[in-house]
Amino acid sequence: MLFNSYEFLFIFLPITLFVYYALKANSARLVFLTIASYVFYGWWNYRFCGLLFLSTLVDYLAGSRIACSSDTRKRKLWLIISLCTNLGLLGFFKYFDLFAQTLNQVSAMVRLLPSPLIPVMGVILPVGISFYTFQSMSYTIDVYLGNARPCKSIWSFACYVSLFPQLVAGPIVRYHELAAQLESRIHSMDRVARGVYLFIFGLAKKVILADGVVILVDQLFKQTAPGLISSWAGMLAYAMQIYFDFSGYSDMAAGLGSLFGFEFPRNFNSPYKALSITDFWRRWHISLSSWLRDYLYIPLGGNRKGLSRTYANLLITMMLGGLWHGANWTFLFWGTYHGVWLAIERVVGKRSFLEWVPKSVRCAWTFLIVLGGWVLFRSSNLVQALGIYRGLMGMNGWAGGWDNTLWTTHKLPFMILCIATGVCWLSANTWEIRFQPGLATAVVLGFLFIVCIGIVLVNSSSPFLYFQF
């Protein structure tokens, strides 16, 4: 079910809110939210609810056993069971086909083994499995490390893992961040009003800005030899699409959480205003960046074991972080690309000439680096990515395969692209705006909501980009 669908906006959400507030006991509300979240998740494919339940059950039991045991070997055994179960499920459903295809290609090249060596099964990727796997797994790790107390109620833990506002695309919330809220939450009109504000602005980001430039992106990636203009216009459109799509979802998730009394951590902080790639990763998908830092980079040794080990840890973390996004070698190269830039910035440090230029120049330089990475992220294969890079450098000519009629027949997407670009760099983000309930605010939100509903009515709802991860 999509946040920007009629089923969610006019059926699921109103009914869920009504029943939730009709119930008075917190335990009843948690049970109901858990059931509602499974209905939400199973709307797409009910069979995958079993995977969600399995991860929940294994991690709940593992956390309980770790907490009640003083035997180091038993504690470690339960942690290993949790990690193997979660990573095993994620690995099979997300990476089996990539592994099989790669192995078959290698066996065909060397001609020493029969090909195909392993049948490609066409495994269907469960929506949001990367998000809820990382979230559920972090609980067991934190209990093992003593950073979180074990959850005493299976319903509380099931609600934490399956909570529908952030189930399928984050933010990745740690258990200790919600533990107290699962026991007791504040329900007030101010919190509900802020929830409505965040949700509608997030919806507008998705429906108006992100979806509004999709056609420019699609036109670029349909070409085999894009020209200079189309490459830059299309990639700028994609940069805006992925930002407003994902940050819009995160705002909507935070808004929905607020409607039910939860406060989720901030997941975006104007990442295109970053002054370096290091700064960018402090601002973009904050919950994933901090997860990778705390559960991968630091356990690998972080920056505590010498410079060469630090650079290796950065590369490993970013490579695996890239592969987390999808079962395609382009994601691995995208993660490596960012890992290399992070290592370069650590090597150069304060000696970089960028430290002496205006912040606007540093911001523009950082954005160009990020834009170069988005080529790999969006491309379906490395050949396509190479074609886009050639286009960005003008090696395919000025216009290339660009349809000359696109400029005249798609004026609105270009206008939206200009607006989105201006919003990115010139305005405060939704978390920085001081929300003040009132008539004027209600009118603006009502107008935005009506516009969004009209667009969905005409164009139908489109999935969020991060659903595929």
C-alpha cells in the first residue's frame, strides 16, 4: 500500500486512526497497530508477512536469551543466530539471483564448468526487507552490547519492527529510540497538527516535485548516446527526483508517527547544501549512515588502527552500503565511488583548496560529485552508466539523441525542475520551518492536499523509489 494512494488516504488511515483513538489502553493500541501494520504490509503480497514475523520472533527470542544469560558463549551464540537468520533471509531474497547470474557468467567465460551452473530463480524481493531487517537486527546487537534493555512484551517488539509509518522505507529506528514511546506516548492536538503538516508537505514533495520531473529522467535513460544538454538536464532531474521522493517519504513517515504519538529521528538535513562528501553523508539518509557507522565501520576498527586500515574500513563500509541498496553491481560501484571520495577528503583534510573558497563553491563542487554518483545509482548496468558519463562530458555531441520536441511539449516538468532546484538550495527544509498552527497554515495545507489528490487522480499513484531497496 502506498502513502500516496486513495486506499491509504481515504480508507486505511482514517479507519486506523479512528480505532486507535477509540482504544484507551496502551497495550490494546500496540496490538491494534501491529495488526494494522501487517495489513498495510500484506496489501502488496500477504505471503511476505511470514518473513516479517520470522525476523521479529527470532530477534525477540534472541534478545531475551542474551539478556537473561551470563554465559558469554551462549550470549554470542544467540547473537550469531539472529545475525545469520536476518542476513540469510536478506541475502537469499535480495542477492541470490545476482550471485547466480554472476557465477554463471564466470563459468561460461572459463568454460571449465557447466553453464548455467546455478539456475536463476527469479526471486521476488519483499518490499522493505532491507529496512526492517536492519532495524530488527540492531535490537539484538544493542542488547548484546548493553546499549538497550530487552523488550518484555512480544507485542511491543512486533509493533516496533512492523510499525507501518516507517516499515518499508525507513527511517531505520533503533529500539532504544522508541522503547519509552512504546510504553507511553504523548497524544496532543499540537502533535497531531505537526503530523498533518509533515505528512502533507512530504506528500507534496513526492507528488508535485519528485513525480513532476520523472519524464525528464526517463527520456534521458531511454537514449543510447545522450547529448550534453539532455545528460545534464536529465541527471539534474534525477537528483531532484530521488531527493524529494525519499525525503518526502521520510517526512510522511515522521508525520504519520506523530499522529500516533511517536517521534521518529530526522532522516534528512538539506543534503544538497553539504560542503563536502563527508558532510553529505551526515545529512543524507541519516539513519542508514549512522547504522553503517555504528554496526559496521566502528566494529571493523573505524579510525583506531592506522591510516591504511581507516581507508580500508571506509571503502568496505561504503561498498556494502552501496550493495545494501540493490542487487546490481552498479550499486557496489556507487558505494565504492563515495568511499573513495570520503578517503580522499580524509587524506587531504584542511589542505584542500576548497577550504579557502566561498561556501557556495564548495557546495556546488560537492553536488557535482554527488551527481556523478547518481549516474551509477540510476543506471541499470555499467554500459548505460558509461553512456551517460560520455554525454555529461559532451562526447556524444551537443544534443545527441535528444528529442527536440521535448523542450516545447514538456514545459511544465522543466518549470517543476527549476522550482525543485530552488527549493533545495534557497529554502529551509520542512524540519527547519517553525510550524505554527493557524488559519493561514490550514489553508496552505488544505490547498496542497487538494492539488496532490488531483494529481494522483489524473496520473495514479507511483511507488517510492526506495521501495525497491
